[in-house]
Amino acid sequence: MNKSELVKSLAEKAEITQKDAAKVLDAMVGTIQQALANGDKVQIIGFGSFEVRDRKERKVISPATGKEITVPATKVPAFRPGKSLKEAVAVKKQAKAPKGKATKAAKGGKKK
């Protein structure tokens, strides 16, 4: 789903115009960005949490030159889904096949 599809869905569900839905979405995204830029955590109960995480300095090898370079420490945005979102997305596990009758798919094999 892209932004325009999201705006259309919001407009339909909230019974508002697409123009108003776009304003609401832009305001929400802007507010979350500003809060994260200020180092704050944004929690939406039932959906999840947006937060800033510190990434340590690390050494990597450049694939172009083969030389070791240092990537400086930085801060990165992160999202941790809430319980309701996890449950909504979770796929139900398939019932186990009878013993000795496991299919190739259940064993991790590919179907032809």
C-alpha cells in the first residue's frame, strides 16, 4: 500500500475527504518525525512504538577497495510493533501432519 492508497482508505473509513485525510496523515508523520528528532519516544497503544536507537561505531571492509573503514556512531529511527499489531499480522500455524506422513513442504523441501 502506498501513500495515496493509504489516504484513500483513511478518507473512506473516517468519512472525510481525501484532501483532509492527506492533511491528517502528513501532520501525523511530521509530528512523529519531530518527536524522534527531539529524542522522544512515540507510543500508539495497540499499534506500536517509534523510538530512536543509538548505533555504535563499527569497522567494515569496503567491497570496492578491500580496505577497512570506520562507520561513525549514529542514531537511527526504530519501530517496535505492539501486541495487537503482532496478533493481527501473525499467521496461524498449520496443523501437524500425522506421524510418518510429513510432506516435503513440512520438511522444508521444495515442491516441483
